[in-house]
Amino acid sequence: MNDQQSQKQLMRRNQMLNDPISRVIPRMAIPTIVAFLINSVYSLADTYFVSSLGTSATAAVSVNASLDQLIMMAGSMLAVGANSYIARLLGRGEDDKASRVLSTAFFLAFFLGLTLAVVGNIFMVPMVRLLGATPTCEQYSIDYATYVLLAAPFMAANFVMNQCLRSEGSATLSMVGMGFGGVLNCFLDPIFIFVFDMGVAGASLATAISKLVSFCILIFPYLTRRSLLRLSIREFRPSRDILSSIVSVGSSSMFRSGLSVVSAIVLNSIAGGISDSVLAGIGVCTKVMMFPFSIILGFGNGFQPVAGFNWGAKCFDRVEESYRFSAKVALIGSAVLALIVGFLSDAIIVAFAGTDPEMRRVGNICMISQCVALPIHAWVAVVNMLCAGLGNARGAVALSTARQGSCFLPIVFPMAWLFGSYGVATVQATADVLSLLLAVPILSRMKKQIAQAKLDHAQEGAVQ
């Protein structure tokens, strides 16, 4: 490692351990929030431009959101687990091992994405039907899935590079990689959809190209040795220690993504059974709510490595302070976001629904109900990131799977049966409220764990 890299590492280590929490977490979070927001923009751009092709085409994009979740599942377990482990390793000064963790996660994610691309193309028709495509939107779903699957290996690897750049304090590099691809997608969408008359397939091709460009940008600092960590096939060493540490924490993200796919399939099937309008309305709401969710997730991703780094460095007071600050900001910020989105909900839905009154009605109900539950979702997300940052795999899995798993799947069929389209539209918000039942006791245990670690560390210092 040269002198310049050593200086960078010392500066970033000093920032993590000594800068005020109220400055270091926003510094880490803001680039990630911006990147996630740009990602949300191009995801919504796909839906907006495709909506001009009709309700069935819009429904197809909603169905294929589950395909994105499948690809995310291929990379997110490795990405989140590597992020948490790397942050703790860097906090302890074990930089060489952190590079091995990065390389192992990167190449495994690329292989998993490649496997999904091959299997998905072989079983294309059964796949889109399983994801919830109705007979009227099936061909649109196939058109959209075709190019996205080709980009799956790069998309899965992108998750790892994004997370690991953040774990070493390089959130701005992560933002540039994700953000540029998102902006590019917004420009390519109308060109491929309308100018080249490719329809839904054009939106898919635009997304695939954008993801490939993001991959090239994200891998650049690793190839040119501008990052603190090294990415190399020679560093690919999937030892039992590395894999178990990644999987123990990263499994929470995998289960979350997996349950997101399952819940989306169930919800798509129920909504599509009512009408394409209901399916499209819920799909548009999901895309729009990605904006406040992106801010919450981006903020949590800024908090997690700070908590993990300081936990590894045994700075337990800063771990507690980082949680208190993050919880307060998440609650206040999400309440403001909920008011803004809730006030604008009808105008937003109209932009996509056009003259479809059923799509407008369902989309409005879905959006307003999720705005009401947004502060709860934000606080639970912070508790989840605290568990992930400190390596509490059990708590992280429980919370990350609650929103679309343990608190969602048991109620979706009863609510649909009792309340019809209203129940389908409000089931996600109801699940968010129920997730409190898990988050409160888990936080209590985490606080006891931190207090015990502080006590043990103080006793060790007294003995020495």
C-alpha cells in the first residue's frame, strides 16, 4: 500500500472514530440516498413511459419488478454480509482480510447472476407466469424480462461493489456509479421505446445498458487501485470463516429479497385476479413509494457501516450515539416525507392512470395507507441496520423478513377476502405496523448487548 492510500485510510478511519456522529452519518448517507433516488427515478421512468402503451403494459412492468427482486436476491446477501464484515474488519485494522472478503463476494455474486440469467431464459414463459403475469400482459412481461436477464450478472455484482465502497467510507464513488446509470436510463427509455419503436422491450434494453454502464463505473476504482480494498481473482478465497461471516448477516437481506419476491407474486396474483387496473395501480404505488423508501434505506446504509466500524473498534458510546441520532432523524424525516407524498398522491397516480378510474382509486388508497405507516417503517429499518452493523444475524433476519414475510403473508389472503381491492391496497401498510411487535423487543436486546460490551471492555481496561 502506497503512502497516498495509507493517508486516505488514516483519514477515513479518523472520520469514522472521531468526527461528530451528526456529521459522519449524513456524509456517508447523502451520496447513497442520492444514488438510490436516481435509481428510483429510472425505475419510475420505465413505468411512466410504458404507461403510454396501455394498462396491460403498465401491469407487465409491475410484474417484472419481482424479477428485479430475484436478481437483487442473487447479490444482496453477499453484498450486505460483506459490507457488515468489511466495516468491522477495517475497524479492527484487518485490511488484507477485508480485500479477500470483497473479492469472494464479488465473484460469487457474478456467478449467481449468470446462473439466474441462463435459467431465466430457458424457462422464460413459466417464469413470467409464476411472477404473476396475466394472459393479457404475458407477452409484455416476456419482452421486459428478455434484456434485463442478460444484465443479471452485472446487476448482482453491482450490489456487492456498491455496498463495499460504502463500508470503506467511499459513499460518493458508490453514488456516481449508481447515479450515472440511472440518469442514462431516463434518456434511453424514450429513445428505445418510441424512436426505435421497441415498446416494452425498449425499456428493458435501456435498463440493461444502464446497469452495464454502472458496473463499468463501479469497478473502475478497484481496477485502478483508487479504493482502499483490492478486487482480484487472486483474492477469491471462499474460506469457511469468510463465507459464514458473510452469510450469517447477509442472509437477512437474502430472506428479505426472497420474501419480497414471494409477497409480490402473491400480491400480483391476487390483484391480477381482480383486474389489470388493480395490478397496475398497486404497481405504480410501489414504484412511487420507492422514493421515500430509498431515502430511508440510503440513510440506513449510511448508519450501518458507522455503527459496525465503531463496534469493531470498541467505541461503544459512539455506537449508541449513532443509533439515537439515526432513529430521531428517521422518524422526523419520514413523517415529513409522508405528508408530502400523501398530499400529492392523487396527482401522481393520475399521471400514470390516465382515464382508468379503478387504477386511480386503488393507487390512491395504496399510497396514502403506506404514507401513514411510513414513520414506523423508517424506525424499524434503523433497528434492522443496527442489528446488521453489529453482526446480530438473528435480529437482522427477523426484521428484514417481517415487512414482506412474517407480518405480510399471514394477512394478505384474509384481507383480500374480507375487503377485496381495498384489502389488497392496504395490506403492506398493515404489515408495516405489525412489524413493531418484532422491532421493540429486538431493540431492547440490542441495547443490553451494547451495555454488556461496554462493561466487559471497561473491566478489561481496568485489569490491564
